[in-house]
Amino acid sequence: MKSGLEKRAEDVRGRVEKLSLVAMATVFELVLFVLDSAIPKPIPWIKIGLANIVT
């Protein structure tokens, strides 16, 4: 049987894992956005939209 402290530690660990995944996805999306901004656009109002791959 798990104590209250062990249950809380598992809960915190789960939250940290979820937050880490969100943070990594955000960083990946920002990198793709910067790369997308660096690519010249054939028509001014058209973007490739690489950052949309993450979402």
C-alpha cells in the first residue's frame, strides 16, 4: 500500500512529464516557425506553415 507521500510524488511526476512534453513541443514549434520565416516566400501572403506540423 502506498503512502500519501508516494501518491503525491507520482502525481507531481506525471504533471512534470506533461509539462515537459508541452515545453518540448513549444520549442520545436518555435524552431520551425523561425525556419519558416527564413525561407523566401514565392508570393507575399503565402507561408509554408511548418509550425503547423506540431499542432
